[in-house]
Amino acid sequence: FKQMTGKTVTQYLTDYRIRQSLQLLSEGRYSIAQVAEQNGFSSPSRFASAFRRRMGCNPKEYIHQNPFL
């Protein structure tokens, strides 16, 4: 898997979950905790950590930086 994608299965899955969360965050209908839960993260803090590693900011900062998604 890693030879094909350049990522481990865990990294790939986390990246996929973060990409899916961007749509929910942009809708503004759900709290960050709800987005974390809907995307399979065990807690909002784990979601925020993974989001920060992938996107370079936390989910709240992302929402404020991109108000017109």
C-alpha cells in the first residue's frame, strides 16, 4: 500500500477523514466536536491534532480563514 500511495494505511485514512471534514466545516452546521465524531475520530482533541498536522492550523482557525467556502 505504501509503495502505491506513499503513505501508510493509517496516514491515508487520516488524510481522507480530514478531507471529508472540510466539507462539514464549511457548511457551518456542525460543531467541531460533531465533525470529529462524524468523521470517525475518537475525540475532538485527536481530530484537532490530526487536522493541525495536515492543514497547518486548527479547525477553528481554518473556519475563520476561509469564511466563504
